[in-house]
Amino acid sequence: MKPEHPSWWDPHSDQPFKLDRSEKPRLKAGHLNEYLRTALTAIGSMPAIAWHYSRSQKMMPPPPAEFIGLGISPDHGDHDAVADLIEELGVRKLLLRVPSWHTGALDYYLDFAARFKDRELLINILQSRKSVLDPSSWLDAVDEIISAFYPLTKTFQIGNAVNRSKWGCHHTGDYLELLNGIDNLRKSRPDLILGGSSVIDFEPLATLRTLTNSNCYQLDACTCALYVNRRGSPHARQYGFFDLERKIRLIHAMAQGSNRCAPRLWITETNWPLLNTRPYTPNSGLPRSTVDETTQAKYLTEYYRIAYRTGCAERVYWWQLVNPGYGLVDHREGIMRRMPSFNAFADLFKGVLLSE
């Protein structure tokens, strides 16, 4: 049975509802302390990051099947139909979100995930404000989720969009507290692979703070939800300098200089929301960050091509397969309509688009 989400969760766009201004955290001493720590970390790390960025040693590009990933959800569309679509695409790497507040309904997610035993699953464990307020219960939930999925996969991402208050962390320090103790999970599972950082959009200071600090944890890969849709195309620049290629190179350089993470980069979410798809679209619907279906397919191809050419990202996941607001398939009215982006995604596996 499909579990119910809490009242603060938007089931259409698969994220928490936007916080009202009155609900947003006020500036407190803890915030100022965290900002100071972040600033000091940036000053101290800048020479090493600049060195790694300038060297920009590319790894050997992986085969397309090892590079291209896709997010899936049991909440949208018939499960058998979703499995058929995955088979049609031929995608090997899949990402599945599992909320920490649904530990009592893990069978729902396990039944869905079992359909993809022959694929490589990355389980993204979602946090909430309750996780931050009760870190002991959070670690128990993480342990329970890992134990449940361990027969299917050994790869997990800890947290998601940790630099957005609506996801529960009021500042980066809150997320660092959630990471403390995760190394204990490896004691009985030495082959466990844990990804983290989990910053959404391009906020390099927040990413740096999660990768270089004096806390007690170790990550096997830097994960990020590197959306660029608010800038338009993947070629558009942020801060006047950082296009998608330079963003990826910088995050990879920070991972290389990290004392809390192995020098591996996984982009675990990206997409372009679609025009006129409310309530599924996860943004305001403004043309600046929302596109038509043809443009979405074009940008999807360009994003993967750019990310592949950098030689810095090991894998990139599109979020997600079935969602009319930003996915590859529109499931409204009970029909699985493949959008142009579905065909563009399928073409990536031919290898031609990645190597042009």
C-alpha cells in the first residue's frame, strides 16, 4: 500500500512545499557561527582548490551505460509499466528516493525496487526537520533503510538538497550533524558505499563546507543535485564565469581537495521543468526556468554531452522517469506518453551524442 506523506510534502512535484516567510529560520548566533566557519574554510582551501581546478586531470570516460543514470519513483505510474520503460531505455543505473519518515512502509519501496534487481541501484535517503532535531532517530532510520536494501544494493546517498530550509536543514552545520555517526554503519558492512554533500543547485561554499571540515565522517563520493535550469541552457553562465563545464570542474576540484570525501563526483539530479504543467512543475512556471518539451530534450542532450566531456563526473542521473512536470514520461490520464526527452535520453546510449 502506498504510504501517506506528511502535510508539508508536495506529492506532485516530489519535494517539500515552499516554506512561508514566517516559517523560515531567523538569523541566529548558530547561523553566524556557521557562516564564519564556511568563510574560513573557503579562505584556507582556496589555494588547493585552485591548484586542482587548474590541473583538471580528466579520468577515462566511462561507457555510456556506466555514465547515464535515471531517477525512478513508485509514486507515479503503474509499477509494471515503469519497469517496461526502464527495459526499453536500457538504462543500468537507477536512483530511488526513500524518505526517512517512511521506515514503517519500506515494503512499498522494496517491492518496487525488486523489479530492478538486474540494475545498479542508488538509494537516496531523505531527511526532514525531525531528522535534524532528533539525530539519534535519524541514524536509526538510516540504518534500518540500509539494512532493508542491502541485499539489493550497497550504494546509498545520505540526504538531499541540504542547503534548502524546506528540506529540514537550516544551515550546513545541521547537515554535518546528520553525517556524524554514519561511519559506524560500516562496521558490519565494510563494502558499504556512502555518497553525500547533497547540495542542490550551484552553491560552491555550501558544497565546500560539507567536503572540508573537522567533523567525523568519510564519504565515498561527492553527490550533488546540479540543476542549471534557472540560468536557461547548460551553456549559460552564473556569476559571470561558471557555465556547466566550469561548475562541474570546480565541484570535482573541491572533492579532490576534501578531507571528508573521496575524489569522486556523482550528479544525482538534474532536469528542466516544463511549461504549463502545474501542479507537477517544481517551480513558479516562469519562462526563465521552464521550457517546452522540445527544448527540454535539447537541453538534456547538451547537459549530458558537456558533463561527459569534462571527464570529471562519474555519472549523471536525470530526475526522473515519470513525471509530467519535469520527467521523460507524462502519465496523466493513465497513459504513459513518451515525451521528446524520452527519445533524447534513449539516444544517449548509442554513444554518438556523448562523443560528438
